Amino acid sequence: MDPVSLPARAGGALAGRRALVTGGGTGIGLACARALTAAGARVTVLGRREAPLRAALEGGAAAAWVSADVAGALPPIPPCDLLVNAAGAAESAPFLRTDAAMWRRMLDANLLGAAAVTRAALPAMLEAGFGRVVNVASTAALKGYPYVAAYVAAKHGLLGLTRALALEVAGRGVTVNAVCPGFTDTPLLEESVATLTALTGRDEAQARAALAGHNPQGRLVRPEEVAAAVLFLCSPGAEAVNGAALPVSGGEA
């Protein structure tokens, strides 16, 4: 479960804290792992594929890794003070072409998996009287988008979970928040680009520009910008931020 154990980086605002980042091998999860490690936390990354997790370890983004699918049977979760639920997936189709299997995949990957990991990590946080849970939601948790009804519904559910649990643990030293990125330049976005090119006949550059156009700044969000928001929510000084949905979207409404 913890094949390699490396010392945490000395110093930093999060020195001595233990962090678990799901989906930590790529994209936003990997950027979050790097940011938390740089701040002094000892980070464990969790994901389905071993190769990216090993690469995160070898690249200094994490101190340990766990191979697991948040949508499946979870192994024992290492104790953590900071939990970042960054694992997720997106599929698109017109609503009438969606089926029960797609809905189940989207709910498992984007909502139920985060709930399962949080349920496993929370008891130790409550016992210690300290914990930070940050759910990587999406602007799809704040508004609707066409052709991704199942994904949007799951992300809305994740934000609902965030807000409900935040109130449940508010007096016990634990905060629960969400970050809501707009279209972000990650491997997951490449899947959206491929779908868009297949559906519309646009080339890759045109598809990427169309997605970037949702951002009033006219660009895609960088994973490091999302990670900076996550780091803030985990850092000293953010104790009173609880149940928040922090957009990282360039002003997309």
C-alpha cells in the first residue's frame, strides 16, 4: 500500500501535516500533490494507475502512493490531516442517449468515490480535532452545461455533500470546502477536445479555443492555479472558511 516512504520536506506552512490526494497521478490532483509537498506536507497520492503514481513519487510530488479506484473497493486509507478529493471522470452525450451505466459511472467517479474516501478518512480527523477536506468539483457544480447531464448532476451532488458535511463537522476542528475549476488544461480536457472534434468536425485547436472561450479571460485554467486555491483552503488562516465553493474559472458565471 505504501511501497516507498520518503521524508517530508522540512519547513513550510504545512510541515508535519499528512495529506492524501485522490487522482494524484495526473492533472489537478498531481498539481495539488506538488503544492502540498512544497508547503511541507507528507503527501500520499492515490489513483487507479500505478505508472503515474510512481512518476509522482520519483518526481518529488509525493512521498507515498496507493493504487486504488475510488469508485471500487477501497484499501485501508492512510491517516491524513488533509484530504483532497481530486479523482473524477467526465463523459458526454445528449441526455436521451445516456443510459443507467453512464449515470452510475459518473456518480461513482465524481460523487460516491469522494464520499467513500471521506468517510474512511474523517474519523481520525474528528478524533484529532483537526482536518481539512477539499473536494475538487467544477463550474459544473454551479451551473448547467449541455450534453453532460450526468456529470453536471454528479458535481452538483459533490457540492451538496460539501455543504452538508461542512455544517455537520463545523464545531469539531474540521472544515470541508470545494474548489470549482472551469475548463482546465489537463488530460481529462483532452478527452473533451476529442469528443468535440468528433461531434462538430472542428480541429483540435478550434475545439480547445471553444472550451477556453467559456473563460472570460479567454484561456484555459492551469492546474497549478487550482492547486493554489486548494493549498489556501488547507493552510493556516483558512480556519473560518467552511462550506465554501471557490470558483477558479476566470470569472465564468
